[in-house]
Amino acid sequence: MRMGTDVGLALGVVFILSMLILPLPPFLLDVGLSLSFTAGVLVLMVALFVTKPLDFTSFPTVLLLTTLLRLALDVAATRQILAHGNEGADAAGHVIAAFGGFLMGGDIVIGLIVFAILLVVNFIVITKGSSRIAEVAARFALDAIPGKQMAIDAELNSGAINDKQARKRRSELEQESNFYGSMDGAAKFVRGDAVAALIITSINIIGGLAIGVGQHGMAFSDAAADFSTLSIGEGLVSQIPALLVSVAAGMVVAKGGIEGSADAALVMQLGRNPKPLMLASGVAGILAIAPGLPFLPFAALSGLAGTAAWYRFKFPPAKTEEQEEASAVPATVLEAPITDSLKMDQIRLELGYGLLALAGGDTPRLTEQIKSLRRSIATEMGFVLPPVRIQDNMQLPAEVYSVRIKEIEAGRGEIRANKLLVMSPTGKLDGLVGERTNEPAFGLPALWIEQDEKTSFLAKGCTVVDPASVLTTHLTELVKESMADLLSYSETQKLLDDLPREQQKLLSDMIPSQISVGGIQRVLQALLGERISIRDLPTILESIQEACANQSKTIPAIAAHVRTRLARQISDSLTGANGYLPLIVLSNEWETEFTEALVGPPEARQLALSAARMQDFMRRFSQAYEEAAAAGDSPALLTGAAIRQHVRAVIERVRPSVPVLAQTEIFARARIRTLSTI
């Protein structure tokens, strides 16, 4: 709202309210009645030309203000009629006198009948119908909000729309519900206005007769002529603008899903098909020659309808985009192409029907947290996670969810949508009451409790998590385990295309003379497979070029060189809260044994350690790691560069989240602490 218009609106409302109390001279009364009449015409024209109901969201406010203006003018006119009605027809202004004399034709009975008909048409037909439409539209709009919100969130998570479009759609949805809800209540203003007009007119007639005969000594016939003419004229002046506004309200709420202005929609839908026009022309022609009926009106209408039908046959309207698409597909083709069944979701979250409330409703926490997850992974790992598709699966139990990576189930869990998950900092649940379970992501012992018990468990030092966060945590761990598989060739190409211009020269020197895009993809997958961020892509590309220049053509050799260049980043990511990098060191004996167990050519060496020694190594490592974890550390295993990759392949089978580092991957200035030696 521009500066000054808010003050003007406030002064206008104050002036309207003042008319209910202060007397209004006939000149200002004429101005107010003219304004009311013009405002009614303006509102009707705006309603006719709006393309959709939401283009006129201020209509409920306009309806209230115009109704208040008419009621204030009714009160001001009543004061003038009762106070000065004995002075003649112009006692209440020229507008009321004109309506009382011209439209009534000088006959009080005719004027009274016309006023009653206008009142019936407005109150019973138009206002009642538009109120019912507004009521039903408001009910359906409110009932459809959860489903529409869920559809918007699903499209956002699938990548079909962006955040800006989603916010716009949510805003339109909120405006729609507020508009129809306001219209449902605002329609009652017009109904009340019609009832008030009837009561005010009756008071004017009865009170005018009593004042004219009792106070001014007028003859009953003279008092009836003067006061009845003014009262009915004032009623007509009030009801005609009210009828215009009521028609406008009916036009707005009845518009529904029609796109475009009312004239364009009516002409297009009534005159698009020539067959109905031809039949209407034939019926009008038959009525024109029927005995006793006037020939000219029906003949003219028959000719107009016939001309319109001929024009539509001669010049059919252009097909819409939807009709062209429908006509382009043969009518016999009803099934989707078989190739559609080959498409797969990179990440899909399937929910049992009891968990659907987490992804919809007024507070869709799950969808919001998945958006935050994609953003955090992009920031932390330098990898844009594919959209997560959320869908229901009636084959799952009600409170079970399943996470699928490339159509293969990566994990599932069971949560309670209306409860909270509690975990003890000690890992023991002794003395705690609730439904016992295991946390889905890490398998920790936990409890499901009621939401009103949250405060008491927090006071005991427990960690309390809502079900959406539990599911998102599990999804995060599953995604991090599968990031290497999710980095496709096309995603790699996008990462390379998004590099700054100064890095494009490096790419042109590397590809395809030294390495292909597929080779870069394999190196990045090797890094993501061990949860190493690829956000510093320029450094990674420089390292790949260095490795290729040193005749290192195998992917493991290139990845090892890249890891050496990323030593600072790797060391920093593994440094704990105490400021040091905790390590479990592989002893010289195991180093020698692993080295001697390598067989095959240098570019494709394999580990051939006996099963007994393999079991012994995994047992020793698990024992050392559990001791460190019990002390609050998350150590990495340190090995020699030559065997790092093979040791990692062994460790991955028992503890995939434990990093395995080569000595060359420790940053020179990193603070390290050796917890134990295997």
C-alpha cells in the first residue's frame, strides 16, 4: 500500500461510521448515494473481468465496506425522511426524489411491488446461492489443503519444482483457503443488508405516517404520499447497488476453476461447438412459425444462432495445447510406453500408511529434514544428492519404512509416528519405562515414549528424538554408505561443467588426452566410498593430472595420489574434539605379513592371506577399536601406503565406517595420538 492510501482508507471508514451518528445534509446524501451506486457498478465490472477468483482477494473487504456504506446512507436517509419528509419530495435529496418519482411512476403500490421483487431476487435467489457456493468451496478448499501440501512437497523433493516455486504454490494455497473462508462469512453481510433494508423501509413508512399525522397535522393521504414515496425511493436506491454487489459476489465464487475472464469463457464454451448452435437455431425457427407466437423475435434469434453455427463449421477454433497432444496420440494407445518401466528412482523412501502423516499435513517435518539433508551433504561432501522420492507402500506394515537405493532395499526400520525415541547417554535403559526398541541407524538400545513425557526424560539427561529425525538419521547413514554408487557419469559431468572458468583450461588439458570423464568418475567414487569429501574438486583434478603425468594410469594408483594431496583435509575431518587425531597403528609384523601376502602383477595385486590369519586380524582390530570407542574416541587405522587399499577391503567387511589411512595421508602438522598397536 502506498504512502497516504492507508490514512485515506482509515478516514473513509471513520466518515462512514460518523454517518451513523451525525446528520447528513441532502447534498452530501446525494454524493454518498451516487458513490454507492457507482461502487456497485465498479465491483460488478471487476468481477466480470477477473481471470480467476484469487485475482480479487480483496473482495470480502470490499463487500464489507460497500455494505457498511449502504447501511450508513440508509440511517442518514431515514433521519432526513423522518425529520423533513413533510417538506416535499426533495427533503432527502434529489437522488431519492428521482427514484421515488421516476422508477415508481408516481404510483406507490408499483414502487412497493418493485422494491419487494428486488428484495426477493437479492435475498432469496442471488445471495442465498452465492452463500451456498462459498460455503461448499470453503469446505472443499480446507479439506484439500493437506493433500495439496503433500503434493507440493513431493514435487519439491523429486526436483520437479524448486524452493521458490514451492513457496509460491504454498502461498497461493494459503490465499485460496483464506479467500473462500472469508467469502463464506462475507456473503452473510449481503443477506443481513437485505433484511436491514426491509426493516428500515418499514420503519420509514410507519414512522413517517406517525410523524406526519401526529406532529405536523398532515392529512393521512398526504402523509402517506410523501413519506411512502421517499421511503420506497430510498429503499430502491439502496437495493439496486446491493443487487449489483450480490451479483458480483455470485460471479466471483461461481467462477471456480474457469480460467480467463467471464466473457471469454462463456463465448468459448457456449459457442465452440456448432452442433448446439444449430439445434438452438432450429428450435427458434419452429417457434417463429408456431401459431400465436411473435414471428420477428424468434426468427431473428434463429438467424443469429444459425449464422454462428455456420461460422463455427467454416472456421473451427484452434485446438488447445492439451487437445493437440491428445490428438497426436492414437486413440488405441492406452498404456504407457514399456520403456517407462525401465526408469528407476535413485533414492526412494517407502512409508507404511501409519507414517504418511510425517510427510504431509500442516507440519511435514520429514520433507523439510530431507531438504536439509541434501543441503548438508552437498556442503560436507561436495556431492549433490539425487532427489529423494517419497511414496506410500501398502505392502509394508503400518509403522515400517524402507529405503531403496536404485530400486534395491538398503535398509528398513520401524518407528512410532506419534511418539518420541529416547536414548540413554550410558547406553543402558535400567530404570527407564517405555516401549523397548533399537535405534534403526546404529542399533542402539532405546525406548518409545509418549510426547507428554519428554520433559521428564530430558531432566534425566536422556536424548529425546522425534520420529522424523530418527528416520532422517537412518536415511543419512544409508546414503553415505551408497554415495559412490549414486555418483553417476552424468552427475560427474555436471560437477565438471559447474567448475569456474579458470578451471576449465585444466579440464581441456586432461580430457581426453590423459584421462576420460569416466576415469574421473571412478576416482571420485573411490573417495566417496571412504567418505572423503570431493568438494575441493580443483585440488582433486590437479592431483589426477599429476598422477597421470607420472604414468600412474590405474584408478587405485591415481586415487592414492589424490588422497596424499588431500592429507590436510583428511586429517582435519578425523580430528576429534580434543584436537588430536586418534590412531590405531598396524605393527611391523602385520605390515610384513600383508605385504608378503600380495600376489599378481603390480597394477592388479590381490591379497592372499589365509582365512585363519584373516580372522585373527579382524579379532585383534575389533578388540582394539572397541577399547578406544569405550574411552570416547573414534580412531582410524594407520598402515603403510602399499597395503592400505587391501587392509581397507578387510576392515570394510566388519566396520565400514572406520577410516584406514596411509602414513603419507597424515598431514605434517596434524596432532596425532596412538591409542594402540595391532
